[in-house]
Amino acid sequence: MHRRAFLACAALAPVSGCLDFLENNGEEITEPGDVEIVWDDLTREDPGTEDERVVVWGVVRNVGERTLSYIEIRATFFDADGEELESVIESVDVDDDAREEWAFAVEFPRFGEDAAAVVTYELEPVTGV
């Protein structure tokens, strides 16, 4: 019985150390509300072929007070019936030039008929550091 309790505590120890590091090193994760998507568009490459690809392009803006060094965007793709096909999280390439807006791209992970089934999408900022 004590062996199981020890193993459970031992498994949690590395995780708690990581959480302390994130909180104590000055790099706090910001609320997604600090990031706003200001433009987005879905594009198709090679439509109607087995190589058809779907990519959502966009621009994200820092609307908070902090300088951000890392941002993630989640794209959820839907078919014509509104059924979720896939959800993908991509990091945004945040430059060191202290800009307040950055371009991003999120690609649907499948090609051909699967990509052709994508009709709409939703975007949301997930994290910012």
C-alpha cells in the first residue's frame, strides 16, 4: 500500500517542479484574452485532387500590456453538417522585434477528400507567454 502511495507522489514531483518553474521564472502564461485574431482566411491548394490541402492564414495581435514571446492558436475544422473533423494547435512565430502583430498559418492535417470535406473553421488563441 505504501509503495503505491510513494509511486504516485514520485510521479507528481517532476510535474510540480515544472509548474513552479513556469510560475517563478517570470514567464507567466497569459490569458488568451491578451491575444486577438484580427484577420483570417481559409485557402485551398490543388482543389479536387488527392493532393488538396486546406490552410487557414491569419494575423494575431497582442492586446495586453506584456511583451509576448510565445503564442499558440487552435484551429477547429468542420464539415458541411457542422461536425468537427479535426482540431490543430500551432505556435505563432513571434519575432524578437517587439512588433504587436504576427502572421500565422494552421494546416488541416489530412489531404485529398478529407481536406475537401472542410467547409468552415473556428480559431481561438490558446496561450501566450
